[in-house]
Amino acid sequence: MGSIITLTTDFGLSDGYVAAMKGVIYSINPEATVVDVSHVVQPQNILQAAFILSTAYSYFPKYTVHLVIVDPGVGTDRRAIILKTPQAQFVAPDNGVLSYILDTYASQLLPDSTRVKLGPDLKAYAITRSEYWRHPVSKTFHGRDILAPVAARLSLGMPALSLGDNIDTVTALPLLRPKHEAHQITGHILHIDTYGNLITNFKESDLSGSAQSSNIIFKNCIIDGIRPVYAEGTGAFALFGSSGYLEIAMANSSAAAYFQAKVGEEIIIRLKSKSIGGFPIDGGK
Amino acid sequence: MGSIITLTTDFGLSDGYVAAMKGVIYSINPEATVVDVSHVVQPQNILQAAFILSTAYSYFPKYTVHLVIVDPGVGTDRRAIILKTPQAQFVAPDNGVLSYILDTYASQLLPDSTRVKLGPDLKAYAITRSEYWRHPVSKTFHGRDILAPVAARLSLGMPALSLGDNIDTVTALPLLRPKHEAHQITGHILHIDTYGNLITNFKESDLSGSAQSSNIIFKNCIIDGIRPVYAEGTGAFALFGSSGYLEIAMANSSAAAYFQAKVGEEIIIRLKSKSIGGFPIDGGK
Amino acid sequence: MGSIITLTTDFGLSDGYVAAMKGVIYSINPEATVVDVSHVVQPQNILQAAFILSTAYSYFPKYTVHLVIVDPGVGTDRRAIILKTPQAQFVAPDNGVLSYILDTYASQLLPDSTRVKLGPDLKAYAITRSEYWRHPVSKTFHGRDILAPVAARLSLGMPALSLGDNIDTVTALPLLRPKHEAHQITGHILHIDTYGNLITNFKESDLSGSAQSSNIIFKNCIIDGIRPVYAEGTGAFALFGSSGYLEIAMANSSAAAYFQAKVGEEIIIRLKSKSIGGFPIDGGK
């Protein structure tokens, strides 16, 4: 039934908040295996948590429960949800923190562009059954009092339908997609990792054929081509990282520091086959 | 019997010290579940560790063993102790790191104002039985060689009396209390959390009746009133946090950074019902 | 058979990399106990990881599997290895990250001075049996796809010989040794810990007899003598720390900050018995 529970939060490491949640989990399921994904998500950065989770969850055993708490709307009328995929179970506020998970499955974006109608592989539940929560419920820490107890009960095999009500739409934040044009593809930095690698939203499928040998341009610099491994790069170079995204890296150094890069900045791939004559490089920004 | 052991230390995350303690624990009790509370307590900040522990321990199953190592006096003649409450077991140097736990129970402050005589719900033991320690004992790391083995044996169900000798007084550092006067109550910042929220020592019981609608003053600023949840605050505002303390928060930002706040600084609650005519705001410091 | 797996990496705490490895481990051995040693090794600092591991591994139960991933050469033809000692099992890239472990056992330095021929107490294996890896194997994350699966299978009791081929030499980086001369011994800073203590490569055996009362000189300062415990030090002082190395510490403060110290800097012990007349202190650098 899956007795692992992972935690992804913006609680930091210097307070007792994470431990309080773990105490609640172990009080309900003493046999749970609790695994930290990250607790140093930037405060209230929903999309960063969504991205980090998306790079880790699929390596866990089937039906693992992933508890995600980045929750600036705690205590308001935002819903808390359970999302079930064929691979995993998620417990989170319904604020978009599962956007990358939802994006993996065929779901239909609703006209308001912040909600999706769930595809056939997904089931979602609004968490409503308060008899399974910890009481009294703090208005400022639903992670401890509502979501951790729900995750612990899921890990014991309790059906999601006992914990809430079936729903067919959930919140999904718009994700940046590479924009394909005649002469170039425009992407963005999704994440900057510990090493200062700039993880972009280009996937290998975006760079078919000739594009692989095309120029990658960031902040007016031409990035040296795509290398197979970090050790073969010199200066600033690109490679496909372990989650399948194109990364900009810097040999023995931090690309983020060198470029003073920020999440959300644009990266351009100039398609070489179309470039005739002079190759302008002033369009990197 | 309680097979969870929590760890609260100032060891940081970049050395092998925490892992060495865990290795010792698992060598004695391979079935223990070891949970980190925090390892980034400021070096030698006994009261900070005491506060963090106090916000987390009560959520763990009954009889959980809480091991706390902030120990500037390691190797001197300061005692190491086991403290048992109806809820939990603590293993720590006898230096005040359990002050908030002791404060929860009816205990009698001794005239020297740094020691308490234990109330009826508490039992304490000086750790003396060296046959249960790891040898040779390092003079600089009793956490690894004395306290971790003792915590591991407690988690196996060994009676505290086998590990040490009953004592009836233990060290408690003086805790800051709100000071009630005719026109105001003066409190202090106990802790600054990851989000930059300023956690004060005001509890709801300090702010009965009219006080709830009174002005909160910090560094000459009037803090916007008490909100029920973070999402309803604008600018600097107050709310009761998940551990029951009044917090000063800042909408979408860090109150600590905005106010350049420090632990120990004063916060004033002006009682509105007494305020007639002009409302002076120059007394915030 | 040892079901504990420890992790020492430079992955940091803000990405999903550590969790991905743990997910892979639990998918293969759901009963494993996974313990973090440190994930904040400086990026690609092989010797720092080697040192931290060496201060922690020996406290774990016999046959514990220690997985170490600081791997700037990932995806190149550098080997990945299993090293077995009488005490423990290690899984790591063959890049010197096990240098302190190898140094503990009698091994023979080869003429190229970066490889050792293993002594009788050690066995090593090149990891070659790809049927036990996770596929597809990322060229940039062998920790997740090769080394974590191998560590998990070792923790289940699979023989190392099923996972790879016996080898008799492995990589060892040259370690700094104290240099003994007539009037002084010259050592170095190996590591700076969380408290700012400067951990040197002097061991008690280097400071026999009179040397214990000799002067320790760092950056033109005479360090106050060797104290038994931190609490008895004033100003800058020395003591033997919990791993047996001489440390320079600073009372209630950080010696690293005070001296602006860096790993690798020299520390001199002037042998007092030889010092006649004036005592020059200008040789600290």
C-alpha cells in the first residue's frame, strides 16, 4: 500500500515545523518511512516546489505518498486535495503546487487558464472529512493538523474517498513552454540548482535534428555546444541533465553566478540551418 | 516503549557529527526511528534550542526520546540528565536546554533563580552509569559517547534508574514573561522563524477581552491588528501562530528583515480602553 | 547483513537529487535505513567529502554501506567502485573520495602517487554488472542510476562480486602529513567545522612528550596551550577534538572567522625544549 511519505516544504531547517509534522505522521503510522525531498523551497514559491517535486517523485516506489506544503493561502477557503496518478499519491493545497505532475498527464485546461479538468488517469479529492484531522486545527498550520494526518492515513491504505470528496478540476499554474519560430526557439530558466546549473524548459524533443548543433544564446553570449557530460565542458556549455532538461553549466564553476542568472530569464536557440550570412548575436535577451 | 528518538543540536549540516551520533544510536537500537528536529541551532544558543524543541516535541508519540545537544560546557562537571514528563523523555546536558519543558509543569523556582525543584509530574536522573556509555569517552563529544547511547537504551525500554541516579532539582534558565501594567503589556521576541516572522512571548491568555483590539507597537510602528490567517494580512500585521504565540508577520515578505529585528527585543501592547485623547506611539522601544 | 546506507554528497539541500537517490534505494530495499552524513560538501570537493566521511563512518554498525557521491568525472571513463574493509562497505566513484579510509589500512602507494595497491584487509571491485543498474542510465547522474542501486543491493546482502569485478588498485589522493623537523613540526588545516574550529592533521601521536607543552603558531599568533575541554579555553586555544585531531578553537566564537583561516593553511608547532633564548614567532606562515 506504500508506506513511504515524502515531504516538500518551504519550512526551512531552523524551526520545529518539519519535526512537528513528522511527529503527527508517526503518531498515526509508526511504521511510515518519511523522506525529505526539500525544506528549503523559497518561502511561498509554489512553482519552485512544483518543479523540485517533479524531478524526484517518479523514482519512489509506486503509491508513495508525496506531501507538499507551500501554502501561502493557509486558513483561507483554498481547498486541500489528494491527487492520485497511476504512479503516486499527492497531498497538497490546491494552489498549483502539483502543476508539473498534472502537466504529465493528458488533462484539459479550462478557459480560466488556472484550472484543469482531470484526464482519465487521474483522480482528485477535496479533503473534507475532519474526523481524520488533528484537533484543534491551527488556522496557520494545516500541514501539521490536516495534511500530515491525511498523508499518514493514506500511507496506511485508507481510501482517498474516506478522506474527502471526488472532484474533477484542480488548480494548475501556467507553465512556461518553449516557443518555436522559424529561426529560433525561445525557452526559459525553470530552476537553478545547487551547482549553479541553469535548468531550462528545453527537452530533447524540442531540439530535433539540426537544432542539436545550433547555437544557444543567453544574455548575448553564445553558449558552447551540447556536451554529453560535465567533465567535457569548457567555459559555459550546455548538456541534457538527469531530468531530461537542457542545462547551461560552467566548467568547475557556477553558471548562475557567472551570468547573474535568475529563474524565468529567456534562453534562445538559433537554428543554424536557417542562418545565412552574418550571425547576429544581439538577440539573446 | 517508544522507539522514536529526535535530535536537536547546534552541530550544523556540514560535518560528520550528527551522523556519528546516529551511527551510535543504530548500533545500540537498530530498530530506532531517528528524526531530526533541527541541527542549525546557533552555536551554543541554549535558549534557542530550548524554544525550538518546545514547539515540536508534543506532536510525537508518547514516551518519544528527545535528545538535545547544545553543550558549551561539555567535559566540565556540568551534569547530563534524563528528564521524564507524562508525555516524553528528554536526554540533555543540565544547562537549561529543557527550560521551556520545565516551565510547562508546576515546578518551584529555587532562590538562586537558575534551578527548579521538580513538581510531582516530573522525574529527573543524573546520568552516571558509565557501563552504558561508548568508550573511550571523548572529552569534547559527550553527545556521541554518553548521551546518544543513553537515549538509544531508553528507546529500548531500559529504565532511567538503570542509567543514572534520581535527582530532584535541575537547571532552568529564566524565561522572559510579558509584564502587565495598567496601560500596556510588555513582551519580547522569543524566536525568528524561517519566514522572518517574529514570534513573541504573548499568548492568547495575555490578551483577554479588550486587549485583542489594542495596538501592538514595535520599534515605533503601530502593527496592524490581529488577523486570523497570513493571507489576510497587509503590511506588518499580527496573528496567533501554530504554537499559540503572537507573531508579527509581513505580507509576502520578512518582518525580521523589514524591522531589522532581533531575538530579545521588546514589543508593547497598548491597552486601547485606557487610552483617552492622543495616542502616543513613541514608547515602542 | 547491514541494512543501513549512509549518504555523503555535494548535492545540496535545495534540489530533488538526494530524494531521487533515496527513492531508488527504497524501491530496491524497502527495509533500508538511510542516513544522511552530509549533502553540503562544497561542490566537487573530493577531499572534503573524504574527510567528513572518515569522521563518521566508524560509528555505524559493522558492514554498513556508505554511499559517497562527489563525482565531477561522472559519465567519463572514471570507474565506480565498491571497497570493503573489515568494518564497512563503501560505494563511490574511484576518484579519491575514499582516501582517508584507504589511509587507515596498510596499503602500498604506487609510483604514480595517485593509486594504492590494496593491503590484505581490503577488497575492491569495479562496478560493471549493468543488469543491476537503473535504466536508462543518465550520463550525468550515476549516483541515482548506478551507485544507489548497487548500494541498495549490497544492503540486501548481494555479494560485491556479483556487482563487479575484483580489482587490486584504487585511486587515493595524496594526504597532507605533519612534517617533523628538529625544532618544529609543520601541519595543515584539514577541515573547518560548523563552529569555526580549525581541525588540523596533528594527532596525539605527533605530539609526544615535551611537544604537548610546546607553542602552537598560526598566522604569527601563539595559540594558547592545549586545553582538555572547550569550556576551559580563553581566546584562541587548542585541544584534541572528538576525532583525535588537534583543533584550534576560539572561546565563545569562531576561530575560522577570527583568523580568516582556510583549509590547507600551515600550522607550526615549535618544540619548546629546543628553544633557547629568544623565541621567534615570525615563522607561522
